[in-house]
Amino acid sequence: MKKFFAIAALMVATLTVSAQEYNWAAGLRLGGFNGLTLKKYQEKNALEFGASWGVGNYLTVDGVYEWQQPVIAEGINLYYGVGGYLGLAGSDFCLGAEGVVGLEYQLPINFPLAISLDYRPALNVLPGLAPNFVNFGFGINYCF
């Protein structure tokens, strides 16, 4: 019963929190590809750029255009978008397209921090056609 009340109190607190507005976010993404990210927010959209490294000696830079909309409560946003990447896969040049869908939550604390969970499917075009459908990630961003 105590767990039920704790969860209920957390849900009520989440629904009543107001988010702080910010224009930029810089952070870290951990998952299928680990990397550093930089995000520029616009009114309902964002541009996100990243530098990632992954298993198999991958090193890429990417850019994604994202649409965002609030869901569940203020401070929680659904984002989805499309973009592309280029980089190195071992000694080969790689080029591809990617998508993203995820949830971001700006923490209701005085320190401007946001966390996110996302899924980024990708389709490598060069050096050969190869899909990558196993790229889930957790992000933590400092917002300014």
C-alpha cells in the first residue's frame, strides 16, 4: 500500500510541475551508439547534432530535424524526426539516413537537466546497403 501511495504522489507531482524554457541542450547519449549531442530548440521543433561511436569501430557525425509535442504532462515531450549521418566504419567511409522517436523529460529541479529515452533506426547507404534497427538510447542533457 505504501508503494501505491508513493507512486500516486509521484504521478501527481509530475502532472503539476511546470517546465523551464531553454534554447540549447548539450549532453551524452548511451546505447547502441554512444555519443555527445548538441540540440538547438525552436518553438515546436529542434535540430540535434551528434558525434557517436559504436561497436565495430564506428565513428559518425549526424544531424536530425525533430518535431516535438508535449504529452502526458508539462515537461514531458514526444519527439520524432529524420536526418542523416556520415563517418567511418573501420576504414570505410559510411553514409546513411536515420530516424528518431523518443520521450524527453525536463526534471523539475532548479538545475536545468533533461533525460530522454529514444529509438534511432538507421539505413546505411555507403559502403553497402545495411539496416540498423537495434539502436535504443538513454540521454542526459544540460539545458541552457
